[in-house]
Amino acid sequence: MSAATHCPYCALQCAMFVEAGPEGAPATRPAAFPTNRGGLCRKGWTAAELLASPQRLTRPLVRAERTAEFTETDWDGALDRVAAKLAGLRAEHGPDAVAVFGSGGLTNEKSYLLGKFARLALGTSQIDYNGRFCMSSAAAAGTRAFGIDRGLPFPLPDLASAEVVLLAGANPAETMPPMMGHLAAPRLIVVDPRSTATAEQAVAGGGLHLAPRPGTDAALALGLLHAARAQHLLDEEYIAARTSGFEAAWAHAAGFWPERAEQVTGVAAHRIREAARLLGTARGAYVLTGRGSEQHATGTETASAWINLALALGLPGREGSGYGCITGQGNGQGGREHGQKADQLPGYRRIDDAAARGHVAGVWGVDPAELPGPGRSAFELLDALGTDAGPRALLVLGSNPAVSAPDAGRVRNRLSALDLLVVCDFVMSETAAMADVVLPVAQWAEEAGTMTNLEGRLLRRRAVLEPPEGVRTDLEVLSALARRLGQPAGRFPADPDAVLAELGRASAGGGADYAGVTPERLEAGEELFWPVADARATTPRMFLEGFAHPDGRARFAAVGYRGAAEGVDADFPLLATTGRVMGHYQSGAQTRRIAELAGAEPEAFVEVHPDTGARVGLGEGDWARVVSRRGATLARVRHRAEARTDTVFVPFHFGGDQAANNLTNPALDPFSRMPEFKVSAVRLEKADPADPAEPVPPGAAAAGG
Amino acid sequence: MVTHSARRIVVIGNGMVGARFAEEVARRDPEGERVRLTVVGAEDEPAYNRVLLPGVLAGRFGPGDIRLPVPESPAVEVRTGTAAVELDPVGRRVLLDDGTALDYDEAVLATGAGAAFPPIPGLAAADGAPEDGVTALRDLADCRRLGALARPGGPVVVLGGGVLGLEAARALAERGMRVSLVESSPWIMRRQIDRPAAEILAGHYTRLGVAVHSWRVASRWIPGTGLELDDGRVLAGDALVVTAGVKARTGLAAGAGIAVEHGVLVDDGLATSDPRVHAIGDCAQHSGGGAGLVQPGWEQAAVLADRLTGACPEARYSGARPVTRLKAEGIELASMGEAEADGTAETVTIADPHGGRYAKLSVRGERIAGAVLLGFPDPASEIARMYEQRAPVPADRLALLTGRPAPASDQGAAAADPTVCRCNGVSRADLESAWLDGARTRPDIAAATRATTGCGGCTRDVDALLAGWNGASPLPAG
């Protein structure tokens, strides 16, 4: 046993070997690849542990009611039960009574088949996925500006030749460490409220760390554009030849002279000028955004403000410079292209576009009128569950919304109100633990398929091991359920290569065109970046000839600064922002079950300035309760002298009482429907470790003082 | 769709605050379902950003570059080149200088403030118009006038050493003019900073080629020659820029019988003594202050938009905690609150005349009472935030100014065994024990500990440790 595949976690998709370790159990080892350059972080090094973990699920579990214990059953029994209940609810309440929640961690094949399953086998419009919580703002802004959204429209190694790279709300030193190898040479400008590992590296390398108040990134981007223009650094020729809409965008930036941007953001005006000068005079510069800038109720406008800056400096669509967003989840790119999004069909097509419906219906062999229209976005979908107008059943693949959704307490209440919750997972995640039926599915090293990494590069995931007995792949589950729901044989193949071939046809002619992607090309080591329209095509760098709008021009967006959805007051005087730590991934359902990773970060923490902590009597290592207008989370205090005194940080990898999303605000971006994960008004309290679960009823804040 | 039931609002003034109000309304009511808005502005040009006029003077921007965003709403109409001549609060009607009239349900005064010329001979004609060679610096027309009067290399006098005067002087110097600045108070920026700060600031201006004459009264302007001072000296000047104060434009309100002091009096809802008439920006006078700076005017615009669109009828303007930030290339000055706090405040002062820096931080009840920060750009923004939010200040006041926190005491444990490879959580002790187990090269170390296999940032540190250990204990021969 030794085969090359890719890491199961983030969008960097580091290449690795899976092979027998010293004691015979599977182990991982880094492989040379253009993206990870032979590196792995500790998550990758320990990824194999869960393959043989006693904690993984190997039998379908069912229970008659939520309060009962799960009992093991066989697959036929479990699938029959699920199909019968789904069919019954659909017959009684209509097709939108059943809903599907997918994931940016699913392979392209699963993302595609899941979307098709929802639209045809269930006939529901109610499908969305956790990528709505990740990439939707950058995707909306990128599509608006360039006509199509590919996270990095250039290969990652291009970054190394730049003189300056601006990272807005991205912390790759912590979240995708091997990426830092590409960032060793350029000077970095890191925009982050926190003094992160990436920010420290920027300063150590002669770059800048700009630490805006959470929720003010758009004002900073506008200030940088203003400062760049005042220093005559704009690329006027490029603006005239390759873009439209500059004047209307500038009118907003004109109001953000550096001193005003300083007042809004807290970033000193001279730093704004210096950053603008560094970016604007660099031979080769990139502007990259991450979730820190995007996960806001103004995320699309904020990403647009960064794109405006890049366009004004003439960066996108040129070799050696550009704009990109750093995709987070393993298949966060492919997962947002092939139809598991409420408003989307395969090939990055819109579900409300008649031509797109006609094309996809043709591939699927159905009448376009059979396809449902757009459904609810992720939070709106979760928030409607079990309500009179909302779905009564939910099928979850590859996601753990009980921990990862905003205002998680509210979402858990909605999940509890369902008539049927079915979760496909390989461990008993917090969401699985709430389910009626849990279906044990295969892991990354046990199944084949393709992933699309943060560069839009197609990767081959290989089945290195047989799944344990009793475990099926997600594709097998969908295929078997579809048959039980009356779908014709062959419409939902369980073979990933067959699904890929169909995906290629369904995506052909769309923005994300996979028509020419074949397992053979990938096995032969071809570097395939989409669009891949035919058997020879690959597109490492997009937009060099023109942008994907009909006139070939990129579009400035006339965006201003609106500020965070909620502000501080006497009861909630601090801002909490959320994010990741190196050793954990997403909701932590996987990484908290890996001994080395759990040992390194066993519990939630709150990073706080020592003065801010001291004001409420919280010393290093004390347990704190972080309380927002929605809920509370428990976390151990970590003092950090470099922290902003008005901001605390909580990682979102922990569940239950320690879930950061108990705090977060489900205010949604009007364009992307992204929730405001990154700004919550909070206060800190001392928590009693002996009684850590003291409930904090909503609204008790004012009365309790 | 604009409906007939929409409330008719007439905004008088298309300056920074009037235009901002229209933008705020359009944002809250994009289809014009609740409000129909007409903005009248006396100037011929579209609304522009007055704050950036010194930038136009300095040549950083053209006049077209400082336009304000135009609200994208079918229900907002802007009439430039149209002045209101009378407000009739009984008939709820605004009469315009083109002979037409606008009926309103709500009127918003955003007429701003005009330059106030001190009573010095030669400055203005009897009708108030500036004499030859004299200009204010309030609008683009003034900018153009000044551009026609002054030439690079030529002398210009700025009368009034407040914020605008200092910004203008810096911009003109940047343009290559020889600038003199006259201030009648004992020191420049008398209202915002204390004397020691002003002296250091004057030093900066002197180095930039601006001659600063504080505590000097002008006696007359001699066109073609310059400005004569009370001590008989004459400062040469092709042009005189008067930045010696402003006066709220209150004529329409006063004529309508609305209560006026030095501005149009408004309550927390920004209503005047006539509940259908509102005032925002520099023409308004609120008990919490805020006139003279744009930020409070914009806050007022947002509050009034909340109220008049019904987006938040209970919105209140509670006054300003203004922070003054001088916009002058190469000079970093911020001030807020009391520049000369009394003995009830504890004050930290750093004066560094040689380095051109000065910091004064006054704290009362753990909150910032006032601060003057010259040449301390990085802490200025954080201190301004604490002042605006009335947030408690850190225990280490000096660190707040210098940006150097005292070393944390609780990092001793970590320092004893520092993490070398963050990506894989490998400490120095882990590396040492791998070395003791025989790992002598970086690949050996990587295989044993995974150090260097993540971001690669620790490669140099690992190499250095290995070189040290290998050097101290060479590989045994054979």
C-alpha cells in the first residue's frame, strides 16, 4: 500500500503519499507538488489517523425518536426508512418539504450528483451548502468584476516572483502553512485585526501589518485606493483600456482620504499611504483576500473594494500580478461550481437562466420545466427548518452546521424541530448526534474522485484503501436513495468516473467548463486548470486576453463602506472575531478526534489584550464566558499584548458550550447571503469551571448587568 | 416606482452634508417608496468633497476627481446652480432664485458655513465680496480663483492658522509657493493644541518653507504688494488666502422665524424650532457640538435619514467627540478633547523639540480627557478610538504612547522551550532529543520530528541549531 493522493483538509490540497506506517496502520508523507512543494502541516501529517480510528462509524444508526439511543441497523433498512420518510413528507407537504445541505469538502462528483439528486430525485429547490459560509462573498464580487470567479486565476507559484503581496483577512501561515513557501520572497502587507503568524512574518520580512477594527476592511481598501491615487500610482492606461466604471467607484474612495480611513479603521494614515506606495510601485503585486474580509454582511462589497484597488493599480489579467481569493475548504472551488448552491446549476450556471436550464435538463434527460427554481441560501435554509413554511426533512453531507453555522444555538433549535434529519458522516459529529439516521460513509483515502484546488487546478483523489466493512461512499448512498425514490437506473451512477464524464457534459460551455477533464489526463500528470473545454485545453492564467464579460472589460463596483451589522454598547463593549488555528479544521469534527491535534489545542480559547482581560478580572488561563446578544461560549483566556484592546478572538473548531458560533451574527450579505461571522459585539465574564454550562438566556444581559 | 404617498423632502444645500444626506436616504429607500427628495445647490457643479480642496491646491487631484457619489435612486433629484431664497414654513414651501418654488413635507437645511473675513482694511468690499488678490478657501470657485492669483515660486499669505489655514499653507508650499502664515492668537491651532505642541508644529512649517507669524494682527491688505502687520512689516503676497474662521449660513432660517444663535438650533432629532424643518452640518448648532468637522455632519445626515425615511424613527444625534487630524503631507498631528486639561486629570507628556515630536495624554477617571499627538502617528488612531468610545485606557499609559508594551511576564515557560517549527509544533527540546537520537542533518531531523516540512519558515533556525550541536559534538568517525 502506497499511493499518491491529496490531503483531506484545506483548499491547498497538498500532495501526499498514503502508505503503511511503522505499525501497519496507514500513515501520510508529503509529496513534491507545485503547490505544497513537498510540505505538509501537522494536520496533513496526522490525517491518516482517523482512517483507522475506533471513533469512526461503520454501521448505519437509527432511532425512533431524538431522545432515544441510536441502534445499529443494516443499509437496506436504513435507506428504506430514509426513502420512505422523504417520499412521505414530499407527498404530504410538497417537494420543498425536503432539503439538502452539502459541503465544500465534497469531491466534484459528489457536489454534482448531490445537486442533481436534490433537483431530480427529490424535486426540491431547497439545497445549499456550507460553502455559502466560505466563498460566497468573494465569488459574488469576483463574478461581478471579472465575469467569472476562479479563486486564484493564476498558478500559486506565480506569487513568488511578485515584489509585494497584500493579504486581506487571510492567515495562511496558520491555515495553509505550505503556501507560505510561495510568499517567502515578496514583501507582505497583511490586513488583519490580529497579530497573526502571517502578520508577524510580514513585519519580520520588512512588510506591513495593518490591523483594522473588525468590520472596517472596506474602509481600509477605499483608503488605500484614495492614497494610491493621491500619489499618482494608478494605472490610467489599464483603467481606460481594460475596465469600466472607475469614476463611480472612485467617487466612494474619494471620501476616504487616509486620515478619515484611519478614523474608521484605526490604521494610521501614514501606514495606509505607505502600503499604497508599496503596492503601487511594486514590479509585480498581488491582492489576495480571505475569509477575514469576506465573512461579513458587507462581504461582497468589501471584496469588491479590494478588487477595485487591484484594478486601479492594473493588476488583474496580467502575468506576474493579479487579484485572487484564497479558497478555504478542500473543494471550496469545485464545490461552488457544480450545482449544490441554491441558485446554481453545473458549470457555474445560474438556475434562473433559461438557456442554462435547457442545457442541463438536456444532459439529464428531463424537461427543463421539471427543474425547480432557486431555493433558500444556507442560513435562511437552516433557519426555516421545521417551521410551517420550511422544510421538514434535511439530508446533510460533509458538514456540521450544529457547530459551523452562525448563531449556532438557533440553528440547533431548528435542527431539533425537523421531522427527519439524516447525516452522512464518518464520525459522530455534533450534527450527526442530533440525527434520526446516521449513514457511515467512506473517507478521502477510500474513494476516488476529483477536487479543484484554490488555483482552479483539477486534482485526482485516489482510493488507496478499501473502506471498512459496512461503510459506503457518498455516491453509493445517493445512488441507492435515488433508486428507492423511483429514479431510473443509471441516472445516478455510483462510479466516480461515470459521474465525472456526465459532469463534463453538464458543465460544457459554462463558465467552469470541465468538458475536457478525464481521469486519464489527470493520471498522466497533466496540469489542468479550468476552463478545460476540450481534450487539449487547460487555462493556468485567466483574463490575459480579456475578462469574461461580453465587452472583455473588468468592472469596477461602486461600493462604499457600510460598517458592521451590530455595534458595541455598554453591555457588549468588545468585538469578537472568529477564525482558525493551525491544528484544527473547520468544526473540528475530524481534527478533535486526532490525538496529536487534540493534544495541541484541546479546548476553546479567547485571545485578549491583558488590559482588557484584567478589567473583568480574567487572568491567563482562566475560563471566560464570552457573551453576545445571541448566546455565549466558554473559552480559556490567552493574553496577547499585541491584541487590539477592543477585540477578542475565538477559534471556531469547538462544539457545544465552546462553539464560537454560539456568538455569531446571522445578519446576511444582500448579494452573497454570507453571514457576519467576523464581527459580534460581546462582553467577557468570569466563568466557573466547576459549572461551565451555566446557561445564559437570551435577553438576560441587561437585567444581569 | 415613486408613489404619490411618498414624503416630499427638500434639501437646501448640495455640499458634503446635503449630498451625503441624499445618499443616506437613497440607501434606505432605494426605490423611492417612502421619500421623494429634491436637493438644491447654489453652486453650478455636482456635489464635491470640500475636505479635499487642499489636495486640489497641491495638485494631487483635479476638480473632477473630488466629486461625491451620486445617489442611484429614481426619487432623488439634484438641482445645481439653484439657490433657495426664502423658506416659508407656514406654506411649507421653498422659493428658489429661478422664480420657482418647491413644496415640502420636510425641509432640511444643509447650507453649511461661509468664510468669515476679519474686519481688516482691504480684505472685502462693502458688499462683502473679496478685494483684488483676496480669496477664501471654501469651494472650488475659491480654488480656481487662488490658482489664477498665485504662481509657483511666488509669495502667498495665509491669514488664519487654524486647521484649514495650515492645510492650505502646506498644500501651497507643496506647489512651490513661498508661503507666510499669520495667526492672531498666541499660537497656531489655538483651539486644538497647547502651546508647546504649537511651537514644535511651527518648527515643522518653518522647515517646509512656511514662515509662521503667531500673535500678529494684520493691519491691511495692499493689493499687488502684500499683507501689512501691526508691527509695520509687510509680508509679500500675490494672493491672500483668508482662513480666519467661518460663519454658519443661517439667513433662510432666521428669515423664516426659526430659532438661530450662531447656527440654526437643533435638538437630538435634528429638528429646528419648526418641527418640519431640520438642520444638519455646519449650519446647525447642537448642544453636543460638532460643527466645523465633516464627520459629525455625516453622522447627522445618517441620523436624519433614519428618521425621515422611517428606517429608524427613534434615531438620535447625541453630539460629537471630534478628533482633529491635520492633513498636511509629512506632518502627523492629531488632537482631541482638552488640550490643556486641569489638575483633576493625570497627564503624561513627552516633549522632543529636537525630534519634532510632542505627545500629551490627559486621563480622567480611566478615560481620555484630551490628547495632543504630534509625530506619534501609530498610537494616535488607537487613542482617538478610546476617546471617541469613552473606552478605558490601558494601565501602561506610556506604552500607549510609545507602542511598546512592557514585556509580558507569563511567557517565561514558553521561552524555556521555544517552539521552533510552528506548523508541526516542534520545540527546541524535541529537536535536541532527535539530535541526541542521531539525527544530524536537516532531512534526518525532518524525518524524525517533521520540523521544516510545513511553511519552511524554520529552516534557517533548524540549520543553525544543527550546526551548533554538530559543531560542539562532531560526528563520531567511522
